[in-house]
Amino acid sequence: MSGLPYVELDLLRYRRDWQEVATEDFRDKVAFVADGDEWIMDGNYSAVRELTWRRADLVVWLDYSLLVVLWRILRRTARRLVTSLMLRFAKSMKSRLAR
């Protein structure tokens, strides 16, 4: 939309299997991106805040109520639990049918 490079900090912080990248490696990746002239960065990690905020022209802070945040966490967790159970069931059925 804006034409600016868009970076999700979660994608730099975690590997595909949601294993955290070492903080030093994470900081190096963020520093590389933040050294660019223009960017949009999505996320907020205290480990890199001084790298991003000092270079930002604008910070948009979404201040949701605790109730909204807790509801979204609960809903997301339930959805992931159900999806995970469905995937395990499908894998189990597939291996049984392959026999």
C-alpha cells in the first residue's frame, strides 16, 4: 500500500516452529532493517526498542483494554488447540489408512 518495506518483528524473532532466535541474532537482524532509510515495522520487543524507536518518525501504539486482550488470547488459544487436535487426528487416520 505505502510502497515502504514492511517488517514483522515476530518473523525475525521466531523460526518457523516458533523457536526463539537468539537475542543477539534478533538484534542484528532488526538493526539491519532499522538502518534503512524507510520502513514500516510491526511489533514491539524491549530487546530492540532502542534500535527501532530512535529511528522511527512515527510510533502507533494500540492500547487495547485488558478485557479485549485476554478475550483475544483465549480465543486464539482455543482455535490453535482445536486446529492442533484436528491435525493430529488427520495424521493418525492417514497413517492408519496407509497400513
